[in-house]
Amino acid sequence: MRRNILATVAIFAFALSVVAQTPMSRSDVLRYAFNNSESLAQLKAERERTELMRKEHQSNAFPQIGADFTYVLLPNLNESVNMPSISGMMNDEATPNERILAGSLDGMAAMSQISPTNALSWELKATQILFAQGKVRTALRIADVALEIVDVRIEGAKFELAQNVINAYNGALMAQQNRRIQQEALGIAEESHRISLARFSAGRGSALDTLNTKLSHEQAILRLREAEMGKRLALKNLANAASIENDDIVLLDTLTVPQFNMTEEQAWAIMQKNNSNLRLISTLKRMQEEQTNMARTDYRPTVVAFAGIGQSKPWGNGIDFGGDDRVKGIWDTKIGLNAHVPIWDGGRRRSKMHQAHLQEFEAEKSEAQATRGLRLALAAAFEEYEVAKQELVQVEQMIVLAQQGFRISQLAFEIGQLTQLELNNSEQQHRMTQLALNNAVLKINSAVVSIARLIGEQTLISVNN
């Protein structure tokens, strides 16, 4: 009964682990990474802020309407006040301190008797820029270029994220395939040990062969544990790269050799047009040119049309604010043009223009430096690809020889021409060539991904729906 309960619990735990696993293809992982990347979310928020900035600049081309309300207190300090003086009522026996105090009281009393004049005015005013030498138009172009910059940065962030995720995904695939190889090797080691025990019991084998197969079996168990650990770490690395919380992922793809037949010169021609870093620097240069155009507008006059209507109403000195007909509000209406001609500002505009030209110079040098660096990176990626391709060819040849040698070793062992130790060594060589093949395929995939990112290959960041 107890065994049945334990078996039921084990089956239930295994079923839960299977349900908890998430099967994901490379497109699924990329889609999840794009949707949950914090850096992409920040760039998208920056793009929205840039769009709002453009609307802000666009609003400067429309009329600006505002209302002003002003209250003014106008006390008449020249008004004479007839009232008894405390200082005048003092006799000659008063002390100096008493006379100072009396003078202060006389001043305070005089101020309290003054009836000031008050005024309340309001004005409704509208302004419209008629001629600003392209300030608004240039500001809109700057905002448009800023949007392009954010879009290029988003694309560049996607390429960087896709490269990291795809390399992590391929690494997890290799770890998964390595685990499968080690698991098959463990099965072979178990079978070899079983045969060795049977041969020893029948008097056809030696104790040394039995010890060797036992040692090989224990080593196979250890290698399988290491492969399982490598797979777990690879899945954790993939989950971290793609911002996936649960790293219990089932990979649906297999690690294969990619199809790639592009030359370095062809890639260089494509990279100069599509590389996100070069496009970003080029767009930044355009932004700096527009900033220089904006600085030039400071030398030119501006013309603004305005219109306003308002009223000013005084009261005080016996005048009632609400009902005295003798004092009526003073209306003020105006329509006109205002022209501002810059003449001298202490050299501010000249310094600003000089800074703009220096920034254009820096942008050109940055573009040249970035181009040289990317050219070198492309050459290194192709060198890595060529080395990986040659290694793959050699490993494929080695694995054919290893397979033939292992089959021959098995036949020789069965007829007694080969020892168990020699058979184990042949099997180990066969297994090592399989692992080397997976490593070579991973290297060539990594090189192709690097080249695809450098040339701006859109298939690298495309996600199938």
C-alpha cells in the first residue's frame, strides 16, 4: 500500500513538472524578449516623449491667447491730513525718548488716514508669429530627426537583444544535445558493464575488464551530471537574456548549420546602408546640421502680429468701485505688428555658431572612426566564420572516422581481438567527436549571427506571428 502511494506521488510530481515546462521556439523567445525588455520599454517611452516635444514645437505656429489681471495700490503720500499732533501737545519737560515715540505715533496715525487710489485692470491678448526666419520650421525638422534617432536606437537595441538571445538559445540547444550524447554514452557504458560481468561469470572475461567497465560507467554518470548542470545553466542564461521569469523551458528547435554564402565585400556594401550604428551617426549629423540652422536664425529679425482688448477701473478716495457713475472704466484696444531686430548681444550668437560648427566637425570624425571600427568588426566576424567553417569540415571528417572505428572496435571486441579498455577508448573518441561537432556548429552559428547584426539583416529581428 505504501509503495502504491509513493508511486502515485512520484507520478503526480512528474506530471506537475511536465505541465510547468514551457515549450518555446526561437521566435517565441524573441517575441517574449522584445515585449518584456526594459531597455526597449525605456526607448519606446522616449519616443513618445519626442512625439510630444514635436507637438510642442508645432504649437508655436498657432496663435497664442492669454489673459492678464492686475491689481494696483496707489497711495497718495502728498495728501495733507488734519488731525491732532501728539508731539505738539507735549511740554518742554518731555524726554528725548518720549518725543521719538510721539513722532512715530503721529506718523502711523497720518498713514492710517490716507485714502489710497486702487486700480483693477485686465487684458485679453492674442499673438501670432508671422515671420521668424524658419525657427518653427527648423524646430519641427529637429523634432522629426529626433524621432528618426529614437527609431534607429530602438532597432539597434533590438539587434543587440536578438544577438544575445539567439546566442543564448543556440547555447542552450548545444547543452541540450550534449546532454543527449552523454545520456546515450551512459547507456552504452551500462551495457558494456553488463556484458563484462556476463563474460567474467562465463569465464571469458577478466576482472580487469570488469573494473574498467565499472570505472567507465561511473565516469559516464559523472559526465551526464555535468551535462545536466550545463543544460540548466544554459537555460538560466537564456531566461536571463530574454527576461523570462521561469527558466524551465523546453526548446523546440535543433542546432543546425546555417545557410550562408555571402562574401565579405558584399556584406560591407550592405553594412554601409543598413548598419544601425552607422545610420544612427548619420542621423545625428543631420540633427547637428539642423541645430546649426537654428543657431543662424538668431541673427535674423522676427515679426509678430498682436491684438488685445482690456479695461482699467480705478476706485478709492470716496469713489465706489461698483456704483459710482462719475468714474468709468478706461478701455484699451490695440492691433499691431512687432518687429524685433537683433543688433548686439555681447557675442553670444557668435559663440553659439562656433560651437555648432565644432559639433559638426566632431560628428564627422565620429562617423569616420565608427566606420573604421565596424569595418574591422566585420572582418573579424568573417575570420571567425571561416575558422569555424574549416573546423566544422575537419570535425565532420573526424566523426566519420570515429564512427567507423567504433563499429570496427565493437566487432573486434565480440570476436575477442580487442580488450574492453580499448573498446571504451574507441567509444570515448566517438563521443568526443560528437561533442566537438556540436561546438563547431555553435561557433559557426555565432559567427553568422554577428555578421547578420553588423549588416542589419532584418531576418535576425523578425518574429513570426
